[in-house]
Amino acid sequence: MGFLAGVRRDFEALERRRLQAADLLKRGLSQSEVARRVGAHRQSVSEWAEILRTKGRKGLKKAGHAGRKPRLCTEDMRRIERGLKRGPEALGYGISLWTSARVAHLIEQECGIRYAAGHAWRILRQLGWSCQRPVGRALERDEDKIRQWKQKRWPEIKKKPKTKAGQSFSSMKAD
């Protein structure tokens, strides 16, 4: 009954399930029966029964988010986004391209918190930024000349398929 990695849990539904189990336990049902009715492991119901006995129903209320607390607060995220909008040139980079290493450097400069470059992309995703590759086109590029070349010159130099030498017969074909 565990949770898949990366799947968000519905903490309210889990709390409702624990409180429903508490009601069933107070009515005198066995832990195994309660586990069947609420769709939980019997061992979980056993833990809930112990919490109910020692702390009451308050002990079964939701505890909040599971896992490590976020290292960056809301204000930190705003500072990072402002830094992203200023561009990598503001950090002294010559090319206007954010890389994960540069984003990690920005986070450390703005917030004093060190992130590995491989994890900086998560912060970008939380901020709604996506990975994008630069177009990589020269500023001097002349679209009209390119279009003309594709329409006139390219058909002249493009290899054309050779003409077929008649119908092919094979002894492998079915009749």
C-alpha cells in the first residue's frame, strides 16, 4: 500500500482515513477488521491505535508535509526569479544563456545556499521556467537570401533519383 516515488499524497484523505479508523476502533472492532474497512495495513492500524490510546484523536491529525523542509523560502524564490530575469550577464557571464551551473551560482549569490548544478533545474521548474536551447543563429543572417537560395539554387544542385530501368521481376515473389 506504499506510495510511488514522486506521487503527491493527499494528506487530508489520509487524515480522514486515520480518524475513520479511530471511530471504528472506539466502536470495538478488531484492528484487522478496521484495516480491511479503511484500506490500510494492520500494522498501521496498530500504530494508530497506540497513538489514539496515548494522545487521543489529536494525535491522529495530519502532521504536515513529509520529507525535508524546503531550504528556500518564498522571498528567496522571488530573489532568484529577479536574478534570472536580469540575465546571466549580471553575474559576469559573457553569454546570455542560463545553464544549471549558472543557476546554482545565482542561488548561492542571492540566498547563500549552495545547490548542486544537477538540482538547480528543480528550482527553475518550481518557478515555472523551462529548459530552452538558444536558436543559435547569426545576427547577420539574411532570411530573404536564404529563402531565395532554397527556392532557386537548392533544386538545381539537389541530387535527383535515378530513372528506373524497367519493371523488376523476382523469383521470390508469390504468384
